[in-house]
Amino acid sequence: MKKLVFYSFFILLIYSFVSCKNEPQESTITSNSQDSTIQEQTTPNILQLEGQPISLVVTTQKAIVRAAPSIEAAEIARFSKGDSLLFTNRISEFNTAMKLEGVAYNEPWLRIILSDNKMGWIYGACINFDATQQVQLKEKVLDQRAVALFGASLAQQIAVYQKEVKTARTLPAFRTLYSRAQLLKDSLEKQMNIYLKTAHTFPDFFWLNELMDGLLVHYIESQNKYYLFKDLRVWQMISTQTDALEDDQFVEVLLASYPSDSIAFYFYGWQLPVDSTTMCSLLGSNIHIDVLDKIGVALDSNGYFNAEIKTIKQALIDDIAVAEHYWMPLEQIQQELNAILQKKYTFLSSGDRIALKTRRQLLQKHVENNIAVNLFEGQ
């Protein structure tokens, strides 16, 4: 009997020793005033990130919290889009390939704390956060997400763009940055809308706002389409980083063209969509003449932004000359149009002037010419 007890105790001791050796342990961070280093222990499955705990926002329709960083782990909680969670600065060192709402991801797991003080793990693709508060988390989640969804080349362009936003100090650098922003806009809009058409549910791309200053993701529900719009207040701030005046004057043209919220929307500030088929001109509200005044200042001999400015000018002239619907009363429309013609802008071509004068004549008999005015009053 004594031998049996001894052998049982000996086997239990060996089992406990082996279990301790096989249990995964978390990596820890030690830091000093100079730098921080990750010290790996037995099985470095988990990383501990630096910084204060930050809030995560659920961006998928549902998000499952599990007991461990694995799709096979038990579910311990479930959250919905818009819910806030507290990140505890622990992240899985490995990624898990998973398809969510029709989009394929390959992201790590993040440890969060629940309201009952229990810890759980949520999949990275389910959340968004303020990237300025946690740079390490941004690199592990958002930067890798950009690579997974848009490819290494486009993700690298995003990184280069963001670096140039911080370092643009000359007029040529601002010019290059503005051109890069347009290329990013075109490429990312194309890719986002491909996902939008093929995904089973609505894929959320608003996390891109954390990667690109000066570009904002918008979803236009009526068109079922994603856009990237320029945040002109950010571009104004970037222009002040240079000693040149040309970029400041160019941004002033842009701000005058989008006066309501300083966001470069898919239609100009002198246009007002009444419904899905009717676009009104706001001639008579003095937006047109304000833009033209700033164009006169901004057009310069070196021509850094002349192509963009001339595109804006032509769109404005076309709005006046060919619009079939005007929002303002006829008297105010005629007042602004007469003021534009009296200004004698040197950058207006003879064709522009002929178009404006012709429109003035047509407006005098707007009913006979099927031109609607004063839609503000419902006429």
C-alpha cells in the first residue's frame, strides 16, 4: 500500500512539472528613459504594448469576445457595432485568418476588460481606435490591415503619404503631396467599392481615417458608394508649414469652393442637390464671385496649381451658364451675375464671357427658356 501511494505521488509530481513547463507565458516589457524592449519568455504568444489603456470601438455588426485568442475558444460576451471596449495593452503575437462580413482579414487578437472585470479576447478586424493614442497597436492592426486588404504597394503609398504630411516644408513638397493624395483617393475608392459590391454585408472602411491626415472616408448611402474627400482645414494647416504663398492661395480657392464644412465633397459648394435627379445652382448667394476673386489671386506665373484652379474655374462657369435650376430669387441671381461681368477678370476667356452674357439674356425670360428660379420658395 505504501508503495502504491509513493508511486501515485511521484506520477502526480512529474505531471505537475510537465504542465508548468508547457503552459504558455506572456511576454513582458521592460522600459527605461531611452527605449523599451520586449523580453521573450518560454512561449511568447502574447505581447504587452506600452501606453495607457485606450478605448476600442466595435465596427462590425457583431463582435464575439472569447476566453482565449482563438476562434475555437469559448464565447464569453458579444457586442454590437458602436459599442466601446477597453483595451488592456495585450495583443496576440500571432495573426488569425478569418472572413468577416464577406471580407478576408488576417489580424491579431486584442485583450479587453469586461464590465464584470473579466478579461476576454476580441478579433482585431472587429474594432477601430484612435491611432494617435497607441502607435504600437496601429502598427500591429491598422497598418497590417491595409496590407491585407489593399496590397503591399498601396499600403506603402499610404505610409509614404502620411510621412510626407508631417514633413512637407516647401512648395514643391506640398505640390507632390497634393498629387499623391489624388492618386490615393482614386486607388482606394476603387478598392473600397469593389469590396462594397462583393461583401455580404456593409464593410466598414472608416478606420482608414486613422492612417491618412487630410483625407476622410465618406459613405454616400444614396449612391451606395465610398468616397475619400479632402479635409481642407488640414490642407490649410499643411500649407502654413511652407514659406511660399502659392499653396496658401490655392487652399483659399478650395475653401471658397466648399464653404459649408471645408470638406471637398463630390459636388461644389455653389451646387445644391434637391433630389437624386435635380442639382440647383446657388448663383445669387455670392459663392461664385468669392471663388472667382480668390482664383484671380491664386493664378500665378509658376503654375504649380493652375491646372486644378482652371478646372474649378470651368466648373463654376458651367454651373452659371448651363444650369436649369437656380435656388435663389431672380433678382439676386441677376445681381451676382452682373457683378461678375463687371469685374472683368483677366483669366476668363472670351468664350467664358460670351457664355455668361448669353445666360444673363436667357434669365430675363427664364419661363420661356425653361429655366427654374427661386426654388428656395418652391417656385
